Amino acid sequence: MSPRAILFLAGAVGTELVAVTVMKLVADHNSLLSLLFMYAMIGLSFYLLSFVVLDVPMGLAYAMWEASGMTAVTIIGYLLFAEPMNAAKLIGLALLISGVIIVKLNSPEET
């Protein structure tokens, strides 16, 4: 994976994390400005992801984006919002990450 694709993927995941964290805050406070910011971050995340698929097969790019985001969101939920962490969640995340590795091993290097 090219350095360019890695940077765009990191940006896409980062903006997704901001969006999902703000989504939790919107659910708690119901602010229109926060809601608009959340949608802007989701849009930016997909925009950045669109650059990743120029270098990486679409299925692999989406799998990496989703697995990275879900793992990070689970950790953010645990650390910032006191959401429970248990063995089932950890096993699920491990299976998710394993799935991405399997997809990566069976994907062509470039599109």
C-alpha cells in the first residue's frame, strides 16, 4: 500500500472517529450545530476514503477503514464514555481484524 493511500486511510479513519464521537454527544445534547458537524465529518471521511480506492482494491480499503474505525470507536467508548468492555467484544474485534488480514492476503497489491 502506498504512503499516499496510508495517509488518506488515516485521515478517513480519523474523521470517522470524530464523527462517531460527536454522534454520541449529539445523542446526549441534541445540538443542531453538532449534528451538522457530524454529517460534515462523515462526508469528509468518505471523500478521503475515495482516494484510498485509487490505490487499494475497494473491498480491502473499506474493510481496513471499517475495522480500524470500529476498533478505535470501541476503545473510545470504553475510555471516554464508560461503555462496558467484555470478552465478547474483544473476540469480535479480533475476528474483525483477522478478517481484514485474510482479505489483505488475498487481494492484489494495486488496483
